[in-house]
Amino acid sequence: MKRKTNIKWIVEIVLISLTMSVVFSFLSSEVLDGAGYIVAFVLLLAFVALGVVFDIIGVAVTSAEETPFHAMASHKERGAREALKLLRHAERVSSICNDVVGDISGIISGATAAAIAAKLSADFSLNSIVMSLLVTGVVSGLTIGGKAVGKSIAINRDTGIVFLVGKIMALLPKRKKK
């Protein structure tokens, strides 16, 4: 049975991606402009960590089962209903977490790494190609290694991760349906 392509969802995801890319790029360039190396590396690590954390959430949502959350929801545990909602929309949640946030974080961390490498090369008269290779190698290693470890954590602790995200969502203001 073929599934119908949801044009509305595609448009939404494109707009979300565009907005997040612009915001992340703007924040990155504003922070990097005139920032020292410590601030630049902290920003870079924050983008890498953001990608890893959202990858963990995306994997956990696709691997978790609904059953424990039904029991929690029946006991009125805060976050259980939100967790069920995440699981019922696992395809979209995974797409946003893994593809949108994960990919944008990867792109922005790459651009940030390139800016740091260029600054290091200029400030210390270092070979720009070697500096670029070193910085991008470290960023790639941290990203790929972090996501590899994160996937294992996400699969082994999927219920706890989804419940934690559900609890966080329960703290956020509720969106009114139109």
C-alpha cells in the first residue's frame, strides 16, 4: 500500500530547516565575531553536542515502545502523555531531531570549524590547509564518535530518554489547536 506524500509536512519541514539554519548561522557569526579562541571552541562543541543529543532523542523515539507510557499516563505521571505523543509521531520527531537539527548542527559546526581554522592560521602564521584538516578532523571525530556512542545509549535507554523529553515538554507552555 503506497502512502500519500504529505505536501504540508514537507513545506513545514523546509520552513523549520530554513529558520533554524538562519538562526544558528546568525548566532554563530555573532558569537564568533571578535570572540577569543575559548569562546569559539565552546560554541563549536555546543553545536557538536546539540547534534549528538538530538540524534539520541531521534533514535530513542524510534526504538521505544508505548506500553510503559500507558501505565505512567494512567497514574498521571507528568510527561507520560507527551512521551506518548512523541512515540505516535516518531517518524516526524525522528526527522526533525536527526535530519533537521542533526544536519544543521553538522553544517554549522563545519562552518564554525572552518572559521576557527582560518583564524588560527592567520593569527599564528600556520599552514591553513594543515590547520583546516586538523580542526575538521577533530570535529568530525567528535561528531561521529559522539553519535555512535549516543545511538547505543538511545537504544539501551530509550524509555528513560523519551520520558525525560516528555517531562521537559510538559514544562513548556501548551500550544492551542486552531
